[in-house]
Amino acid sequence: MNNFDYARASDVAEAVKLKAAVPEARFIAGGTNLIDLMKYHVEQPRQLIDISRLPLTKVEETSAGGVRIGALVPNSTLAYHPVIESRYPLLASAILAGASAQLRNMASTGGNLLQRTRCAYFYDVATPCNKRTPGAGCSAIDGLNRGHAILGTSADCIATHPSDMCVALAALGATVHVTGASSERLIAFADFHRLPGDRPDLDNTLRADEIITAIELPAQGFASHHSYLKIRDRLSYAFALVSVAAALDLDGSQIREARLALGGVAHKPWRNQAAEDTLRGQAPDPQAFGRAADILLKEAKSSGHNAFKIPLARRAIVRTLTQAANATPQIQAIKTIR
């Protein structure tokens, strides 16, 4: 691990001031991803800014009927928070599908959004990687790419975003609150993470001096009809090959509104408004779900070893939407797919 300076921020304003002074610095809260990256020499920040004691640990209801989640709320606290469990069970389920209990106890809500890819070539500094070193090349494209992206890829990167929580936040239509040196702003969750394009080293749209302070959920939580299904190589403690967050608002025998997001398939949680729109007014049956899946996966392409992900994703979408429609969500403590 390289040498670095350490500073502890006492409030958000000081954290932003410290970051603005040293743009190459990194914020650290739980450190569940950053410390690993430093150990592997993937990240070599000049300074670590400890934000673990900032007052960003509340889960509060908003005047608009939604919920505001502080950026430092631990994942485990959020998953078992009574408001989240009752009103946003899709989010609670997605969190419990990820990592291990020990990691969830340490990982922060804001930090979850900032996870770097788990691509093996990104972690191996002996191999070329455009995400780690822009212009170096992408070893995964012609390498072992079984776990890599099938949507939104570029000639420079086929890495995937690793978060489960973010897939649910994308489906729920969350908003990210950030504070910078000169202003505060809101970022729609769909606009927070980037596709790789020709700058795969940039994971998100945060500015150099900005810090995440909260994530806000809208009033609609789809508590009655939802499911989060994660398909992986091992039954636990593994990243998704394909994951699906599905949520439905039913009006009798018709779908009034649908939300659908995929994980493990792109550089960011993947949503397609057209796929959701095609479900509106339809009966919640496998035929309608299959049509939505076909739209969502229309642009999917493999890089060789990951070709199986395309039919796998289609089956997972239909299965997860069926679970949501039947109000029989996948239970994360039970690994058998319902």
C-alpha cells in the first residue's frame, strides 16, 4: 500500500473544502471497496479524507411522502429499517442479496453508489485496463469475459457495475443529493452512473469537489408487488451474473405502472423506459413479460464467453416479473428460486 496523508472532516463543509484542496484525495467511510483497491495498488490516493463521523446517518420521511437516507447509513441498518422494510421492501431485499453480513455492517449507503467494477483485469495492475489507465487497452474484450457486460458497452470497456442496492434504487427512481464547494444539487439516479464510452475511468457524474450527502426515495415504493432476483455462480457472497429488480402497480387484472432494472449486465444499473411502457395496460402474464424482456435486451451483444447472459437475462426478467405480479418476492434467506 502506498503512503498517503490522512484528514478527518468534522462536517460536510470541511469535507468538501478538503477535497477541493486535493482533488486526488478520496473520501473514506466504511472502506469496504477502497481499502481493497489500495492494497492491490489500483487506487493510490494522495490523501484519505475520513467522513465516517459526519452527521449523515438518519433515515427520515420527507414532506413529499418519500424517504431521505443519509449517505452514511450502514447497509445493514438500511435493510432492516422499519420504514424501508415496510414501504420499500425491494430495496431491503436487494441489499440483503449483496456481500456478507459483516460487509453490510460496514458499507455505507453513499459508498455503495461509488463501488468500482470487480473486473479481474481492473484489479490486476499487470494487465492493460482503460478504466485503470486510460488509453492502455481493455484486456477483457479478448480475454476471459464470462462475467462482463452485454449492454451499453464500448470499444474501450465491457466492465459491469457490481452493486445490488443500486439496481433497486434505479428501479425505484431515487434521487442523489450532493454537495460541492459552490452549491448543492440533485442528480436523478438514472443520470448518476455513466456508460463507459471513451472514458471508462469515469464511473459517475460527480464533480471532483462533490460529496454524496443523501439518497431520496419517492413516495411510491411498490410494497405489494415487487421482487429482486439475483443469479450468481455461488449461492452467497458472489456478484451477479444477472440480477433483476421488478416492481408493479396493479389495477385489478391490468398493470398500471411497471419498473424494471437489471444488474450484472452493464457499466451501470440498466433501465429502459420503453420496456416499462410496453407493460402499462397489459395483463401481468408471461407473454407481456417476455415482450418487455425482448425490448430491454434488444441491443444486447456478447463478447464471447458471456453469450449465455442474454437468454439468462430474458428468463430472469420473466421470472422476476412473475414473482412481483404474484406477490411472491424472492426471499434472500432462501436461495431456491421461487
